[in-house]
Amino acid sequence: MVNRFIRRIGGASARRPWVTIAAWAVALLLVLPLAGTVGGSFVDDLVAPGSQSEEAMELLEERFPEASGGSAMAVFAVPNGKQLELHRPAIDAAVARIAEVEHVATVADPFTADTVSPDGQIGFAQITFDLPAMDVDPEQINALTGAIKPARGDGLVVELGGDAIFINAESATSGAEAAGLLAALVILVVAFGTIVTALVPVALALVAVAAGMGSIILLANAMDVTTAAPTIGAMIGLGVGIDYALFIMARYRVNRAAGQANPTALSNAMGSSGAAVLVAGGTVIVAMAALVLTGLGFLISIGLSTSLLVLFAVAAALTLLPALLSLLGDRIDKGRVLGRRRPVKQAEDTAWWRFAHRVSGRPWPYLIVATGALLALAAPALRMETGFPDAGNDSTSTTHRRAYDLLAEGFGPGFNAPLLIVADLRSPGVDAQGIPALSKRIAADPGIATVGEPRTSSAGDTLVMPILPTTAPADAETSETLRRVRDVVPDNVAVSGLTAMTDDLTKQLSDTLPVFIAAILAASFLLLMVVFRSIAVPLKAAAVNLLSIGGAYGVVVAVFQWGWLKDLFNLEGTFPIVSPLPVIFFAVLFGLSMDYEVFLLSRVREEYDATGDNAESVARGMAATGRVITSAALIMTSVFLSFLANPSPLVKMTGLGLATAIVLDATIVRMVIVPAAMALMGRANWWLPRWLDRRLPRISTEGAAVPDQPEPVPAQASGNG
């Protein structure tokens, strides 16, 4: 059984605390230096496997490498009434410095009819690299920034833009993540009443995140890891790292308050809450690892990276925490800041117990109102519009966003969404003589602004032709234009470019999402069925988690896509929902929601086995876990909300969605829907066919030493009142 296994792990760590601490220290001393020396760098792999855009890029890399190199633009602008020509010496000097930067193959003349706007106020120099856009690293970008810096001034504005700059721009941080940790510390002090007890979960989370981040950097040496992986991984790692330690420590203190000696209290806490941590963490890991099913490299890297951080959080809670608690002993209560310790409070005296009985007494009204509220919040999700962000979605504090705006002003919005026609001249049906006719058919499309001059490889077997749409990269009309162009070109002619690549990714994500959701639901159903020996419990858990996730989707759509309360979140406009986020949200939120479900239902099942009373076991389970789960949810919410201060709309979107789902899950779902649904189902909550019960493996999270009567709940770890 899981509880016996975890009890043994916790016992071994507690008996040899210094050995356990030393093992963690050695692990950190190995991982972190290795990450700094042999760790890889992060790269955004925006390729949809098997897509037309990927096949075109592979063809260019094989036959026409000079056409597959990444590109950027140095954009020059002067105020109204001025002319760029007056700044020619400064611009020419900047172009010369750019040409000397490593991996820059060519820099085009910024003073031609095609590179200067009709009013003569905005121009650009096309920069071509000798490597793909995704392989341009921050060193090259910093060198380009240094090359253009002397040209700025005397009315001349110089910015860097283009695909290579946008893709590889280093994400800015707000520093608010530290505020999230501080808020978590305050919540822990209030929950536990002592500084020492509050510091332990934060310290464990930081250790887990440090080890996990080092492992992610090492993982980047073996595979492509997207730049978003460390941010999302740290966000989840901090939250679960604190929460997992909190749940075990809360049960440990309850056991001590019930009169158990410290070693016994710790052993019983590990056998019950520790086992629940393993199951809950395993659920999160399974949900995140399921991102592998999408087949998309950047989502796979996010899933594996986050799974690593959660794995370290679970390991720290199950080994390092009992070692620290063993060393601290009674000193765990040192540094009390909320007065003297309050007396033990019986479960029947808590607000959680009373509210649970109130809900179970009239389950239908509560269930209908709570479900209606979640459905109302989820309604905007039905109008969700997904797409990949472009430079125009970033903050105006970034150089690539300012370059984007200047190019759109001078040359039209479609200038930032170039497409590339790639023709395989070796294939039958297409040759160089047919290209003019193809060019005319493409130019006749109302969504195409210009068709550029074709270029042929030195071997004469591959041709590329740039085209510009009339609309911006993230505009839905651009996707329609891309579809129409692909309909008129022959089978051996492909349309590629960053805009086409991200559009292909969006389509593949939409096609993959149902399979992905079904896989996670099936895996979590089987896991919960094995743990709780029930059919109804996992079905109910999946249903209510879908409701809370839907509510989070709806809030994100209302704020970011519709612009509701956008000033409150310091948004500069409206945005489509970033295509990967619905998939990432589902994996993360389903895993985290299952955390609270597992902790609550583990205690409910424990009480049900002791009393046999369904309504009473739910009430006692809520009384025993109410304050702790609420504190855990507040901590997780504080960590996630701190990311709203990040200047990146993508990070803001992620932080708001995760925080919303946690709030909904910890309030409407856990306080209302769970007790109402369990009251209606009665003994059917724990029904499992005997033939199935005999065939399923035994994985239990209940403690092996549960007293005959439910334990009293101390005031500092129970509900109000």
C-alpha cells in the first residue's frame, strides 16, 4: 500500500536527517554547476510536424540554405516633416556595424524604393543570418543592439524587428514573483501561527525549484526546450512545492495536538497526507506528461519540464520535510506571532462542519446555483478565438514591438506577416516558366498586397517567392488568405514563413485537443478509481474539474479577448487567446484541481471508513482540511497572481487563468458542489463492483493508524468559528 511505502520513506528520512539533508545538498551541488557548464539554451520550436510549412523549410535547408536563414530588420524613422535622407551617414554607419556582427550574412540597402515608405520617413535594412531564425541566440541580438545604438539621436529613431528578433527576445521579468512568495509566507504565518512553521514550506519549495530549474537547463542540452518552459515550470513548482509541504505539516501538527508523540505524529502524517501528496503529485505529473501526445516540440518540453519540477516538489515533501521536522522537534512552534496557542476545537465546532451539513441538508439548490455560476463564467469560452501572438501583441517597451508599429505605419499591417512560396522544380507539373502565371493567380487574391520577385537556387531546382498579405499576422483574415493561396498553388508548391508556421500550429493544436483531453480524463479516472475504490468519485471529480477549468477559460476570454477590465490588468489592447494555452491550461489546471480533490477525499474516505456515515464523513473531512486547503489555495493564487505584473501578455494570461481556476476550485467546487453531489449520491459514492475491486491494484492513501473516533481538529488548523 502507498501509505506504508511513504511511511517507510518518511521514517528513514526522519531517523537520518543529516544524511537526507546532505544528499539533497550534494544533488544541488551537482545539478546547478552542471547546468551552468553543460546545460543547453532555450529555443522556441514553432514547427508543426508533418505540416506544409515544415516540409517547405526542410526543403529550403536541404537545397537552398541561403533562403532558409533567419531574418531581422533594422528600422529607421524620423518625425513628421523630416526625411531619412538627412540621416544617411548615421544610417550607413549603423548598417556597416550590423554587417560585422557574427552570423549576419547580408544587410540590404535601406535607401531603395522598396525599403523607404512613400513619405520618406520610415525605412528598413533587411538583415539575413546564415542560420535559421530559431537558432539566433541572445548574443547576436545584443550585438545588433550595440551596432544600432550610436545611430540613435538627433531625431532619428532606430529599432530592431523581424522574426529572429521577436522569437529570440529575452523575456522581461517584473520582480513581482518575489511579492508572490512574500504573500505566501504571510498566509503560512496566519495559517500556522509561527514563523518557523511558515518558513519550512517556502524553503522546501525554493530547494525543489532550484533543483528543477537546473534539471530543465540540463534537459535543454538533450532536446529543444522552449523559452516559456522555465517560467511555467517555476510558477507551478513554487505553488505545489509550498502546498505539498503545507498539507503534510498541517496533518503533523494535528496529530501532535491530539497527543501523539512527535515521531508517531510524523509517521502518521506521512502515512496519510504524505501518501495523498504522492497521488496528487502523480496526477499533476501524468497530466503534464500527457502534453507529449500533442506531438509538438515546445509543448512536449513544457510538459516534461513542469513534470520535473513537480517531481522534485514531491520528493522534497516526502524526504527533506520529515528530516527537517525531525530536527526541529518541538521547536516547530517557535516564533509564535499570533498570541498563545489556542485550545483544540472539535470538528462539530467549526464553520466548515456546519456549512457542509447545511449544503448536504439542501443539496439541490446549492448544486444548481453553484453549477449555474460556473457555467455562466465559462460561457465566454464558447467564443474563444485562438492564434499565435506576434510582435504587435508585446509591450511597447520592447524594441521589436516598436519596430512592428513603425513598419505597419510605413508599409501596411501585412508587412509584418510575410509568407513564402516554395516550389520544388524537380517535381513534375511545375517549372520556372509556370511561375509568372502562378504569381498572377496569387496576386489576384484580395488578401494579397504584393508578390515579390522569385529567386532560384544555384542548382535551379528550388524557387522561393515572397508575398505580403494585406492584414496583420494574428488577424483571422490572414489565416483565410493563407488558406485561399494554398488552394490555388499546385501540390508541389508550398506556403511557408513564420505566419504560415504558427497558423499550422494552431490548426494542429485544435485537432489534437480532444484526444489530449480524453487521454487525461481516462488516466485520472483510472488513478482515482484505484485510489478511492469508487466509480462515482472519479466521475464527479472529472466533471467538476471541467467546470472550474471552463470558468477559467471564460474569464481569460472576457479579459484578454473582449477587453473587460483590461485597464485593471495593464493591458494595452485585446489579444487572441494564445493557441497553446488551452492545452497547457487543461493539463496544469486539471492536475492542480485534482490536488485538492485528492486531499479532501482522502480525509473524507478516512472518516467514512471510521464512521460509515456519508454526510458526517464529508462534514468532518471538510472540517479537517478546510483551513489547510484554503491556505494552500491562497498561496497558489498569490504565486500565480504575481505573474500578472509581468509585461508579457502571454505570462499575464497564464497567471490569470491559473489563479482563476484555483479560486473557483477552492470555493465553489470544494465548498458547495462536492458536498452537495456527495450528499445526493449517498453510499453510491463508494460503490465499486466486487469483480472490479478484486482486479484493481491496491493503492490507499488512508493512514494505517487511524483512531477509532475521528481526531479533534485544533483551532489553528481548522475552520473558523
